[in-house]
Amino acid sequence: MVGSTHKSFLDPFLISYYFPIVPLAKKSILLIPIFGWNAYLVNTIFVDRKNKISKKNAIKKMEEYVDIISVTCVPLGIFPEGTRNPRDREILPFKNGIFDLSLKYNRHVLFLDIVNSIYFGKYGGVINIQIIDIYNTNKPVTVENYKANVRNDIINCYKL
């Protein structure tokens, strides 16, 4: 699986360029011309965050997909902040989803940090995709500790 910080609407496309993924996205993305069509074509798992049934269906689809990743060789892509954060080098609190799936199915997660994508449309420039680490779930760990470890590793990258 691939997890990443989320700063810009470009982030899923940037990640997909280097790492083909099946992303998780909010259902309203479908309404955006070109972006919504593209998201649909790459088998994005959509969720309506305000609808409990939609959330349950998205979790079920993610679990089914995680179960066959070894066959498809295309990982699930999740932004654990749950939404875009318009402040570069700041991290919103993580949701549990990717961490729960990783621990439940014993799947490794490649975590990325995308830097400068929020400025790209306004100022141009260089977007950096930093590989934070590949997290191995073979060691017993709680979801909260897992989230804290990833968060701290991303923050430590900012200090470099």
C-alpha cells in the first residue's frame, strides 16, 4: 500500500505517475470534469464521508482489494490525513484507515511526503516526492503508535 501527505488536487496524479495506485477518494471528485473521469477510469474507490453505508462499502472494497494486491501488483493509495491540507510542511491528524488495513492484513506501507505541490499552479517550480520509509507490520504495534511513528518520521524529514 502507499500512503502520502495530501496538499494539492495534483497529489494523486503525481503519485500515480511514479507508482500506479488504486486511490481512495471522496465521491464528489466524480463531479469534477477530467479529474473525476480519470479517477473513475483508474478504479478509484469512492466514499461519501457523510454516508455511513458509503463508508462501510468503501471499507469493504478496500479490504477486498488489499486481499488481492499480490495478484494485481497495483497498491491501494490512501491519504491518511483524509483531506487536503493547504499548508506545506504541516500535517493534519491521521485517520486510522490505512493503518488498520496494514495491521489487519499484514501489508507493508510505503509512505511518501509531497512537497511544494500547493505552489505549483501559482508559481511553477519543483515538486518533490520524498520517500519517508517502508513500514513493516511484522512487529506488534498499536494503530496509535503506528500513526505517531509515521507522523514523527515525516516531521523529522522537514527538519533536514
